[in-house]
Amino acid sequence: MTPTEMRPEPHALDKNGSEPTGLVVALIREARSLIRGHIALDQPVSLGQHNYCWVSGMGAARAERAARALLDLGCQRLASWGCAGGLSREARAGRIFLPSRVLDEEGRILPVDPIWRLQLAHELSSPPQDCEDLLTVDHVVADPAEKTLLREHYPVALVDLEAFAVARVASERGLPFIAIKAPLDSHDQGLPSVFTRILDPWGRIALSRLPFGLAQMRIRDFSGLRLLWQNDRLARQALRRFAQALGWTA
């Protein structure tokens, strides 16, 4: 399928929130980079200066609902915030990526707001590259072999489950969109099977799934979980530093 690029008009905006910003965050652990206290699910959490985050749970449908709810609150621009899977060699835990475009598996492309992206890039120690695009898919990509196939088919650095849905809502309203992503797993790192089996949509351990998940664990899953925990710490630390620089913390 030939990619189709939809181009919203760029907006000249102040990074620190003169325009109310809505951040769509999938998982509780990702939201901890923004919020130190209690994290409410499926409802707005104020980040000050009329900025809000919404912890939506994983997947495009939940992210779309959250994005529309944030616009109904009066937010004038949207961000997809959190972790992503790495597809390129440059996508390593501890870095922040500002993709220039988001794609979906049907070949549709939505660019982020270029002026907003440039403003946020000034807060990074290394400037983002134009080739650092983000692909949204409908399932967790846990197998390194699948990552390789996606990388060969799409010119992207990262993969997630929500960003394109948020970008599409912003595009429909003619509003700015940005994706702010920290790689969780590298291009050659697989996710332990237990990771996808025991978690609920917000990343919590579902006790009803725990016995089955533990029974299916293999020896190599333990080392994989340890590396995933280390990467998660690095990713959340990077997100927290960036949120503090932008004034998006509660």
C-alpha cells in the first residue's frame, strides 16, 4: 500500500503550556514520570497550567477515547507520552525520542507539529533526527524477528500501540500533536512471554492470570525480566527529567 501522508498546519506554540496540553499515557508506570501521588485511571489528572494527563490503558481504542475526552476538557494540543519498543539500533533505553511522523500498518502517515517538536527538541541533550518515525500496531511486539520484519517494511525507529490514534484525533480537529517516547526494549531484545500474559491494560499484574503466567515461564524469561526492569527504570528516569524540564509534573 502506498503511504498516505496527511499534513496538519504547524502551530507556533510555547512549550511550557500557554496552550492547554493533554497527554495520553497508556500505563500507570509511564504516568509515574509525570505524577508522584495517586494516579487515577480513565479520568483527567491535572499537571498544572491547564495541562492534563489521562491514563488510558493500552491500545488504540482506549487512547482515542482519552484523546477526545482531553479535548472536551479544553485541551488545545495533544501528546502521546510514554514508552515504546525499539526497532532501530539507535533506540536505546535512557533516550527520549521525538518522532517526526507516526504511521499505522495501513500505510497512513501523520506528521507531528514541526514547530512544537523543534521547541521540545531544545530540551534534549542530543537533537532528534528526522528519520526517527514511530509505527503504531495493534499488538505488543515481543519477538525480535518480528521487529526485524517491521523495520524492513517501515522506515521507523520505534513501535507502540497508541500514538497514531491520538494523532488522528488531533488531525481531525486541526490541532497540534506530538509523540514523546522512551525506548523500553531494544531492537534485538525480546519481551518475556509472561510480560504479556499477566498484565492488565494499565500494566498492573492481574492476579487471576498470575498462576498461569508463572507456570509458563522459562529459565531465560528471568534474565529477560531483569533486563526489562532495568530498561524500564532508565526509560522512566529519562521521561521524568524531560517532564520536569517542560513543567509537566504533578
